[in-house]
Amino acid sequence: MKALLLKDLYNIGHNARSMLVVLLFLAIAIVPTSGPVAYMVMCGVLCAMMIVTTFTFDEASGWTAYALILPVRRSRLVLAKYAALAVFCTVGILFGLAAGSLGDYLTSDGPGMAAAPLEAAAGALVGWAVAFAMGGTAIPLVFRFGAEKARILIVAAFVVPAALVIGLGGLLQAAGVTELTEQTLIALLCASPLAALAWGAAMYRVACAVFARQEC
């Protein structure tokens, strides 16, 4: 498992510099206009989408066919992808938190996010949950259609989690919850990573089922 994870991390290292440049340019564009929290979420989502790039490397090198002759179960190969996704999301959120806080400090008159640690923590939790849910939805699509063919369909990885969030908001409104107390808001924010992990577990089972039917 560790070796499978390190393989993806080593491969994606070739794209680290270009991704860093993209994230820095986005910081200049997003932080002054939309704020550091929006930038943090964007960093998490962009880094989560790097999981698709790992599939591209695998296809180019013929890795999957080689891996299947090794004493490694297919479910472990799928699990390694979700582990790599969790790492990408965490790195993206932490980078977004650091760069967003610095950009907010430089562009605002006050201390910026340093004066709102609860807001920063909430943004980090929600951003990680959104990024992981989107990336987790993309993985079964890539296993089914391949990295290149699935790129168009990956828009579903953005639409489905967003639709779930909107649906949750509708349910709360239908239940008469129009204003959230601070305790309820904190509970929802803390539960968001758990909900994302539950969604990832469901997508993991789907990906395993798809991958089990493939002939490589």
C-alpha cells in the first residue's frame, strides 16, 4: 500500500512546479476579490483533480497491466488512489491556507484571517470535504472510461457533490431551519469531512466493482 501511494506521489512530483505557478497566479486573482476561503477551496479542488493525472501516467507507462501480475489485489490498487487523493486534498488545503492567509494579510488593512481562526478552520474543513468528494467521484469515471475519455464526464464529479449540498440546504429549509446557530454551524462544518469520507467509501466500492470487470 505504501509503495503504491509513493508511486503516485513521485509521478505527480513532475507537475508540482507547474501547479505551484498556477496556484500562485490564482492567489493574485482570487484572494483580493473573493477572499482567502474561496481561494483555499479552489486550491483543494485543483489539487484533488491531480488524481486524474496519475491515471494518465499509469496509462502511458502500462502500469496497470504490470501491476495485475503482481501479488496485489485490485481493491488495493483502488484504495491507493483514494489515499493519494486524500494527500492531494490535504496538501492543497494547507497550501491554500498559507498562501491565502499571506495574501489576505498583504491586501487588507487588518490582520486578515489571523483574526478569524474559526473561519479559517471552517474553510479548511469544508474545502477538504468538497475536494475529496469531487475527486472521489472522478476516480470511478476514470477507471471506467480512461483518463482521456473521462475528462469530459468529470464535470459530474463537480455537479454531484454540489447537488447534494444544495439538496441538504433545501431539506433544512423545508424543515423550517432558516437560521443556523453557531453550535449547529460548527457541527455541520465538523461533519463535512465525515460526510465526504462516507461518500468516498461509496465511490470506492463503485470503483472496485468497475475495475474488477475490466480486462487489462
